[in-house]
Amino acid sequence: MNLPPARAGSRASRPLHRAAPLVAAVSLALLALLAPRPARATGDPDLAFWTFETDHFRVHHPQGLAPIAARVASLAEAIYGRVEHSLGYAPSERTEIVITDDSEIANGSASTLPYNAMRLLVSAPEDTSTLGDYDDWYLDLVTHEFTHIAHIDNTSGIPALLNAIVGKSFAPNQVQPRWIIEGLAVVSESRHSSGGRMRSSMFDMYLRADVLEDNIAGLDQISSVPFRWPNGNLWYLYGSRFLGWILDVYGPDTLRAVSADYGASLVPWGINRAIRRATGKTYVALYEGWKDHIRRLYAEQIAAVEARGLREGARLTHHGRTVLYPRFVPPAARGAARGGDEIVYFRDDGHDRRGIYRLSLAAPAPGREREEELVARTSSASRPAFTPAGDLVFTALMPWRNEYYRDDLVFLPRGEAAPDGDEPARRRMTRGLRASAPDVSPTGDHIAFSLNSKGTRYLEIARLSPGGALSDQRDLVPSARFEQAYSPSFSPDGKLLAYSAWTAGGYRDIRVVDVATGSFRQITRDRALDTNPVWSPDGGTLYFCSDRTGISNVYAHDLAAGTLQQVTNVKLGAFHPAISPDGKTLIYVGYTSLGHDLFVMPLDRARFLPAPPPPSDRPDPAAAAPPARMQRYPYNPLPTLAPRALTLDYAPGTYGSNALTVSVSGADIVGRHAVYGVITVQPDAPAPDILFGYNYGRLPIDLGLRAYHAIAPRRGYRIGGRDVPYDERTLGIVSGISYPIRGEFARHTLSASFSAIAFKGKLPIGAGLDPYAPRTVLPPQGTLNVAHIGYAFSNAEGSADAAGAARGISVSAGLDYAGRETGSSYSTYAFSSGLTAYAAMPWSGHHTLAYRVAGAVSGGRYPRGASYAVGGYDLESLTLADTLLTGVTNSSFTLRGYAPGVVAGRSYFTQTFEYRVPIAQPDRGLSTLPIYLRRVDASVFLDHGGAFNRFDTDDVALFKNGSLLYSPQLHTSIGGELWLSLNLGYVLSSQLRFGYAYGLSPLALPGGQLYFVATNSF
């Protein structure tokens, strides 16, 4: 909203009335700042943080995570020297580490600007994670992230000189393809431990499938952000294998030299120059040599597999991407209309909703797919379970305390379905428990599950009521710190429970525990990954998966004889076995280069193979890190809050000359505080523009405050019969809060802000005023205090293959008001709202119908009140090059086929219909060059709308002049666009649109508008 003026003479003369606006403004500002509201700050405001400080690190942690923080501190000090030796560099300044336990996933991140920082999540890898091969999770995690620090922070030459002048702002090693950055860290995590993804059989399977199916990723694909499976894992997978091969061929110092060379480069993207100086060859040439190497490697591996005789199932599904946890549906849950065996399983194929799907094993009609239906929507990779009565129990990632998303158990009664996720029949069994992988006892009175807490997973058991209520929860097998318990499975008689356990040293083994006593025995004890045990119907055999040959297969353990046999012998991998109730059929999750799918094969003991011995070629786990010298004290945000660098911008200013803008910002590592400041200096301006801002994250709300001083040239002052330019000075303070309400599949956001602004012009009077000249017109001055409230809602869903969002809606509304009630000299108001809706078409091809409607009305006595302009793309002021360089896109209230801002007023209305069609996913670039075409989409559209000061309803008519809703104040255009989705500079995403729009009203551009712009779809 623009600044508002008051009518001449509106200022009251009595002192009390002069003070009233100020008192009201201050009161509302304090109310917005201090009123307690149940909203969310950055992180949990209830957490008290502490710090362990060592020679090279500061580890910040919530009070309850002190033991983990102390261990991370000791590991970090031990890793410091190892990584320094490998990379030839380690930072001299302390690296800040913050650890939190607010996520169910295992992950971490690292950054070097404006200071070296690592953010680590406490949770260990989940059941079948690609990160699951480790001997010490925190050793892998800290090694990986600190390798990023040592690699990216390695800066010298002119970039280091610039950092010394303006602060730490340049990190050339950051401007590289992600496969170099992540691949090097994976090599490091694997070479400094006895695990890591370089040894992962699952990662090896991903690459083996690409080789066998002639789907090896191009260097262009791994150098960008590809659509193809396994998506971002390509960087870690291909980068580590490729760089590891380079180190094996050219020596361990190769990447040390490359990092130092590239870190001294002022101009980025010259990655081939850096590697050529170290090896004599470019990455392009080296990649061809590496591809020959892996083809030979996997040909030898597959020859050995085939020599034993293949044991592979028939493919049931063709979804790809993520398919997990098949389970046979018991007869009680099938329903009268269904016949034959059925299974349920978790699916996330990128096309349809994630959740648990039901699949019939009955042979489909000729030319038709097997019948599938979404039984229960869930975002968590859930392992489904059934009660004897046929009720479904599964895991869902659900909001808790409006702060966290945690895994909880959900109960769905027999015969019910919950494809939308908000059905009343869907009952939440736990709240914030972090429970997953449920299994119900055959009698239905107990439930077992895995519980995640502070980096350890526990095997839990509880009583289960017929309605899904839990009681008497307890540990069934105590876990030592950092141990993990996965995928419990009751025996058919309910007396035993099998599960997979990770224990210190990198052991992932199968255990069987007596439910009554809690005593257990080891079925396996080796460095193979043994996972997902299930029982035969008679309880005599335990089936599980193991990668003891380097390829995951299904094995059968005879409990009475103690013998082990190999059931499958596949080329790629077999996971998550499910045994039919008659014991004659095996369903397992297999793999292709497109991802996971379900496979089926008969269980014929005559075809079982002798089980090979477990692997014995693993190095010993790294010795325990010695305790580091450290001190502990309450967290202090100041060392990381202080701004570290200046950002300079030189561009045209408001006074006709160039303006220099200097910006600084700072944020503490925990996220409690953030500050920023901006000063803009123009040679012809009477004073600089100044802005200060502060965000506070220790309240139950997101709170921001900013204050500014600005000066700008204005018109609207008339004296002596002449219009005289003048300078207007503005002082303002703005406070705001926001409150997100988190749902499982939707999000509401409430917001409020208050802006207190005082503005006054410096009015030149001059000499020799003529008493007979026209009346002097004074420009507005005074205060404008605007209160804002807003609301937003969205349940829009994306898709990997649709052009933009595929289904759902987004709604927003906002009200701005200024008047005497807010202590304002002027009255003004503006109400705006908008709605977008997406509908997936029921036919093939991932077509989408998208609709957007938006509008606003404003009014009041402020001459500079809200004004809206509606028109087409601005192709002159904002060129394609401007957008690509600045990131500012053409958007706003678009009416394509018309000049930009062709109509304006204090109100507006627009609506757009778009029919969107995916054309292709080229997923290709030019080798390692920093430009990549991800996908091409097309749309046909209809735009309709206008802007006006007063809408005349008398002229509105239906079906007039070729328009569905005709008004001379509303305008229509039609057209089509081709969308090009690009990645630039390895990391930046942009959408370019080449289109033609034809306006249907007299204000339209003659002959239509042909355009090529950078923008984003709604």
C-alpha cells in the first residue's frame, strides 16, 4: 500500500487529540509484538540450548541431547585431522554444529557462508534407507558434513582477498555440480569408516541396474537436478563411484589438488580446467573411461549370479520409484465382494497419492491392469498390519504440538478406506509417540512397534483394545544407546517376535525374542545387512533379506534345524518378503532402473540354494574417538548472530543517478535471532535510505520487526501557480507475527502486522510569492498506521510428471485498514483474496486443469491508497536477461495479450483458466555446462479481468460479444504457451515461457502478443 495523505486542515489543534494517534499507534504496535499467541517460532521455543566447545568446534544442543552432543564433539575432533590429511585443508576458525531431534529422517547439512556451520538431525537411518550401511551413524554423518566444510571453505587467491575486504561471501568450491560436492563427501564417509555408501549394496544395486538396462546417467544429468530415478541420489551415487575411481587411478592427492585449484578461481564453472591440470584429462574423457570400468565390473558380478542359477519372480506392478512393505490381506479384511489373494503395500510413485494400496493377485482381464485402490493415504513409508478382525493399522507422519511432524500409529476399521486422509473413520492411536512398523499379535490383544527417541529405536509392545487404544506400553528388548530396532513380526502362535536389530560395530542382524520373558536369541551375527523378517504360516521358518552376496536376496532360516537357505537369486535385489497364508507364494519388492516394484514367485523348497557365508572382507570399524577436551556452558547466540559480510549492489536510483546499496545480515546458528540492515546512498539525494530489521524465534510465534528511514522525490506540491518538486521523508516501523496451523495434508496460516509510518515533505517556499497566485496546494503529510490481518490455506499436491500442481486448492485473504482507530491521520482500506484450484484429468497423460481467481477492493481518503494495474507481460522494463540475472519475474495480475498495466484502479478482478499438458522430459544438458533442460510442457489459457475505481454492474451481461461474462470494464484474452523448465548454474531453477496471446477487447495489442519471458506458473 502506498503512503497516504490527509485532507488539508484535518489535523486537530487540541494537544490531547494530537497525542491520540501516537498513543493508538504505540498501543497497537505493542499489542502485535507482545500479545501471547499459540504460534510457532524457528524450532521449539521451549528448548533450552547448551554448548560444548572444543578446539575446533562448538556443538549446540537442547538440554536432553547432552550425551549425543558430547559424543559428536569428540567425533568431530577426531575427524578433523583425518579430513585435513585427506583434503589438505581444514578451517582454522571454529565450526558451529547444532544438533536437533525434531525429524524422523536421518540427515544433515553444511554451509560455509557466512560462517562454517553444520546442522545434524539425531535420528538414525530408517529401516531400508540408502544410508543404512554404517558402523557408527554419527561417525558417518559428521565425516560427511565436515568434508563439505573442509572442501567448500578451501578458498584462496582473489576470492580470499575479496572475502577479507567485504567479509566471507565467496566460496568457489560451492559453485560446482552437486555430484562433485556430495560425491567427495560420500568417498570420505566411506574411507574413514568400515561402512558408508561406497560399500552399500543398495547403492551398488542402483548403479548395477542402470548398467544392465543401458540406462547409465549422462554427465549432464548428474551435473544438474534431474527428473530421472533415483533423482537427487544420483549425485551421491554416481559422484562417489566416479570420484572414487579417479582416486584409485590417479592417486589419493588428486582431489586435494583439484579443490585447491578451483578454490582460487574467480570465475566459476571451469570444472574441467581444474581436473585437467591434475590428471591431464577432463571429466568428460574420464567419465567415458569410468563407464567402461563399471560395465566390466558388473558383467563379472552378473556372470557369477547366473552361474548359480537365477531364482527371480514375475513382475506384478510397473510403478517404479518407491514401493515397500507388501503384506497379504487376511480373509477377514477382504470383504464379501473380493475373491482370491490380495496384498496391501506402500507406494510413492510420484504420480498418484502416497499411501497404502490394495492389489488383487487375481489374473486381470486380457489387456487390463490389475485392480488397485488407495486404502489409506499416508506420507510415511508405512508398514501395514492387520488385526484378526480385519482392521488396518499403519504409520502416518502427523503434526504434534504444532511444532513437529512425528510418526504415529493410525487405526482404520475393517471395511473402511481413507484415500483423502481426513475421513472420520481414520483414528489416531498415538500422539507424538514416534512409533512405526506396527505388527499385531495373532490374538489381536497386543501390538509391537519400533519407537524412535534421541537417536535410538526401541522394540516396544503394548496392549491393544478392539477399538485401537493402547495401554501398558513397555520395552520388550532394551536397546543400548544408539542401537536400532526395526520391523517386528509376530510368530503365528504369538509367542515369539522376530525383528532386525542394528548394534554397535555395524551389525544388522535378525533376532527372535520370547514375548513372555523378553529373552532373545541371535539368528544371524555378521556384517551383512539382514532385514525384514517374516514367518512361514506354520511358524517353522523365518524368511528375511540379506545382502551377504553383495546383492540383497530372500533367505529362509529353519528354526528347528538351524539351517539357512537362499530363496531368491536375482540380478538386482529382493526386499520385504511376504508369504501367502498357504505358504506357497512369495511376494517381494524387486528393482529395475526405474525404481522398486512388486514381484511374485512360487515358494518351492526344491529350488532353494545353499546360503553362502556372510562377508568377511570388511575392515574393522574405526577405533572409538578419544574424549576431546571440551567445556560446556549455556548457549550464547551472539558469536554467530553478528553480521559477517557485506553485500553490495549498484543500480539506478530514484534521484536519476546510480545508487549504492550496502546490506548486512546475521542469524544465530540455533535460529533464535536474525538481524539485517540496509543502507542506500545516492549522490543527489539529501540523505541515505536506512532499514533495520530483527526477527525473534524464542516465542511461540514467528515475530518480525523492522524500522526504516526513506527519502524520495515527490510531486503534488503547487505554490505560486507552479508545480514544485520536493523531497519527502518517511519514518516507519513495522511489526508482524504469523501462526502456521499444521495439518497432515494441509496447512493454514494466520498472520497479523502493524505498520506505523510518519511522512512529511520538505517544501521549498522560494521568494517573491504573488498574493494573487492560485491557491497553494499542499502535499499530504502526517501518519499512516495500517493494521493487517491475513489468512492462507493450501492442500495443493504436486506430481513428478504433471505441469505444476496436480490437485487441491490454495486460498488466501487479507485485510488492511488505517483510520483514527489505528491512530492514523488518514483512512484507507484494502481487502484482497485469491483462490487457485487444480484438477487432474481422469485420462492418461497427466493433464491438469488449473484455475485462478483473484481480486481486491480498496478505498478511503488517502490519495495514495492501494492501486492495482492489470495487463500483460512487461517485455521492455523486465527483459528475459533481467529476470535471469536478478530473479525478478514477470507475474502480478496477468492479462496476456494486453500492454502491461493497461487498466488500473482501486479495485481489480482477474481469473485464468489453463489446461496444462506435459510434452516431454528431456532431462538433458550439454555435458558439464551449467545449463540443463528438465522438461517441456504446454498450456492453452483464457485470461479474463480488469481494474477499475468503480465497477458498473448495469453493463454486465451473460453471453454477450462472444464473452461468457461481458462488461466493458472486463477484458478477455486467449492463447497458448510452451514452458521450458531449466536449471542454470547447476542449482538455479527457472521456467521460460514462449507464448502467444490474443486479446478480445478494443484495448488489446493489435495482432496479439508474442512473448518469451521467465516466470513461474501459479
